[in-house]
Amino acid sequence: MQPQAPGRRDPALAAEFVELARSAGAEVLDVVEARLQRPHAGLYLGSGKVEELKGLCAAAAVDVVLINAALSPVQERNLSDSLGCRVVDRVGLILDLFAQRAVSADGKLQVELAQLKHQASRLVGKGKGMDGQRGGAIGLRGPGETALETDRRLVRTRIEALEQRLRRLDVQRAQMRRARERNAVPRIALVGYTNAGKSTLFNALTGSGVYAADRLFATLDPTVRRIDGLPGAPLLLSDTVGFVRDLPHELVAAFRSTLAEAREADLLLHVVDAADPERDTHIVAVDTVLAEIGAGAIPQWRVFNKIDQIEGLTAHTEPAPDGGWRVFVSARDGLGLEALRAALAAHFAESVLEADIQLAPTEARLHARLHAEGAIQSETASADGGWVLGLRLPRRSLERLAAEPGGQSLHALLLVDPSTPT
């Protein structure tokens, strides 16, 4: 079922919803459009459309009706009663699809939490003996009400337990992020609409074997890998969950730790399916979610992927109006990837400093810290028993080390102009 406002028809939105349904394992028998001036308070759809659907469901022995809209619990329940079969809205469908795709324990916990929060308000009794709204009436108290309230308490208890476990995982993720910050390795996050090719690009840039497939939401669990082989310091690249139009708020909230990889990155690579006619709409959808999670102000480059599917379009890099870059690549065929790697290296090289420094024998602790950072490029012994070091390290690392006890010898290096490429 594809509801649309009068005078407006969006075939792409309907096609995307059909693909979501098929990805979730449903066999789509028919697509029925409905023109709505405004949603009906009790049924969402008008009475005439409900009768039409009821006949279609009976004739085709339909198991479930999928509605491409967010229904209230009352609307979902009333529609299900009227049609004589289960009704699932857009939020429920996406949650079900995420439940199938989650692989890690973390991802499964996040999806289950989102599902339970979505279902909590939909727990109702069946029949008069189970009608929670009438439970206070004389003669209606009894096992039916007890069963319903027990279900609700169990759901609340499970939600609290999941939230507690996810908070512990959040602490672990935060510790890992702080460790990366201590190493001052620049972080890049891949974001984009679902099925834009993020995982394929991730594998191409890092040499990893992350699962990548031509299907919606192939990746739910974040993965972080190093990009090695660049001039200068290595970079960390994270692959994140794909976005979609009207992404359920339950998922945005549940995946807060996953989405933190995007929120705390130094640079976002917004991967766009260049061959998709709806790419502009998808860009807006992704930017909307990024703003929701607090990542709207992070520098962003647009990476237009799948150029191999567009005749006459070649791999190239061009400045973007906002000061970033627009990069045209084919992650599958490897087109334009060297240009992207070179642009990333140049971008982050601007904050990398190279300098020579002499340390006294009493500065062994600082020498050890620089060695642990991987900042020492060359080293010779000085006449007084100290060290003459050739350093190369990110400016963020230098600032942090200079602020530590015994880091005074690094203060003079902070005067180096960070805007000068090395």
C-alpha cells in the first residue's frame, strides 16, 4: 500500500518500498495506491480504500499488508481488524529488515531495543476479556488483564536490561575512541544512502573483506580499518549503516553508538550512487539524518560512486562549492580510487608537521612517548648522551604531548605554520 497526497505521484518512493519488502523476504503480490487529503484518525485510510483492500486480501489470501507510512498503534490495530490480516507500517518493516541484517551482538541488541520500543505501545488484548481499556469495569477483571499487564511488564524489563547492556557497550566504544584520539590518527567515516556502495568502497580503500552486496542495508555493524600506504600518517576509515528516507527515530536512537562513528569523525565521505535517478533526494535524506545525530557540521566530501554505469562519465576530482571535494569513482572497478587516496593524503598532510629536535638525557620519558606515537623518523645520539630526532607527527599529537609533563621541549614546534603542506 502506497499512500500519496492528491496530485502527487512518486513512483520512486513506491519502488523503494517494494524493494524494502522484498529484501525483508516478502512476496509482493500487488501495489495499491491511495490518494489521501489527510490521514483518517482511526484507520489512516479512507473507508472506501479499506473495503477495496479487504476484498483484495480475501481474494489473494494475503498474510500481511505493508503500509508505506508510519501508523499509530490505534490505526495499525484497527486496520488489522478491518482487513482480517496482519498490518505492518514502514517503521515495522525497516525494523524487521534490520533484525535480519544484524550480525554482531551489539547490532542485534540495538535492533531488539528498537523493536521492543516500537511494539510496546502496540501490546493490546484480543477480545473483550483482554481489553486493557476496560479492565477496571466490574466483571472484566481477571486473567485476561493480568496476562496483558504481565506482557507489558516483561517488555519494560527487557527494554531496561537492553539499555543497561548497551550503556556498557557505549563505555567500551568510548574507550576505544579515546585510544584512537590519544594516537591522534585522523578518522574518516563513510556515510550515504543504503546500497550506494559504501562497503565496496571501504574494502577498496582498506584492502578489507567486509561483506558487500547489491541489496538494501547489507551493512549494519560499524567496522574500522586503517588506510595504509599513504604519504604521511595512516588514516582510520569506518563503514557505517546506510540511511534511508524517513529512517525510523527508534533506529536513530538505538544506533546512537554506531552512528557516533560519523558524529566524531574528522571528515565524512558521503557516498552517492551516481547512477540512481533519485540521487539528489537521497543526498537530502542523508544530510537530514546527519543533522539529527549532530554530524551536520563535520566537513563532508561527496564521493559519486558507480560511474561505470554512466556512459561518458570518467573518474575525476573537482572542488565543491562548500570548499570540499567532489570525487567521481567506481569502487567496484577501482576507477578514481588513487585520486581519492591522494586527495585524502593531501588534506590530512596539511596538519602534519616535520621538524628536528634535540632532547637532553633527562628527557627519556618524552623520547619514549615520541617513539610510542611513531613520530620518530630518524635518530642519532648527541654528544651529551641525549638524542637528535627527526620528527613527523600530526599537529594534534604535538599539542597533546607538549601539554604533558616533560613536554616543554616541544613548545617551539607549535610555532610552525600548520597551513604549509609538508
